[in-house]
Amino acid sequence: MEKSRNLYVLADDEPGIMNRIAGIIARRAFNISGLTSGQGQSRHVQWIIIGVEASEDDLESLARPIRKLAGVRDVHELSAQGVARHMVLVQLSTPEVNEGSVAHIVSAYGARIVKSDDTSVVIEMTGTDPEVEEFLDAVEQLPLMHVAVSGVVALPERE
């Protein structure tokens, strides 16, 4: 069964590594639904989290050739025991939004207001996939100007 899965890649921080990984994914006709990377424990190593819609078997068939790439140190699926979060920024039109609605949304979803002026208010929310979906459903009925959702940021389960 296909579902949203996150592949965790630990690789040397070198030019072209991301392109080689993306090439493998593209050649196998997978769509990247999220991509996040950052510095690893040393400045010469980076972690890459790739979101794809795949079955468990398909994900393994994708991970196998990535493991063989020069510079790749580790590849595995992020398990549910790890910590994974998305960040959402939502900009609402201030003249059209009820202040009480904004306060309710912020309180109900553990969000915070990061910018507010006469024309708009920007709300930041961080959460799991289901929490983000629920938050987006709630703000959908408000006067949205812009919505930005990050790729997943995660820490794998400690082994």
C-alpha cells in the first residue's frame, strides 16, 4: 500500500550529491513530496529527508541504489518512533478576519503570531502531518492570502 514515507539519507557534504540522489528518484518515476536537508554532526556531513509516496517494498527498491552512491553513508526510512515535524506559515488578510477567530486558531493549535500589521497577520504552526492537515482545514475558511508548508524536519530514532 502506498503512503507518505520519509527516506533519511546521511551523506558527505559535497557538490552534486543531492542531484545524484534526485536523479535516482526521477529515473524510478517517484515524485518528491518533500525535501529537507541540513548539516549533520560535522560540517562535512549532511542529512537529507526525502518525502515520497511509496509502498514499503518500493521505498526499499529506491533506497538500494542510493546506498550505492559514492558519498552516501546511510539510508533508511524514518520510523514512527523518530520525531518528525512540518512548519506552516499562513498569511491572513487583517481587514477581513475576525480577531477572535485568529486568537482561537492560535490557541487551539499551539500556533503563534509572527507578524501583524494593518493589512495582514502571519501565523506560524509546527506539527505532525495530521496536525498540519487539521490546522490547514481550520484556516481554510479564513481570508487566506498565502500558505507555505515546509518539508519534514526529523530526527531518526536513536539506535
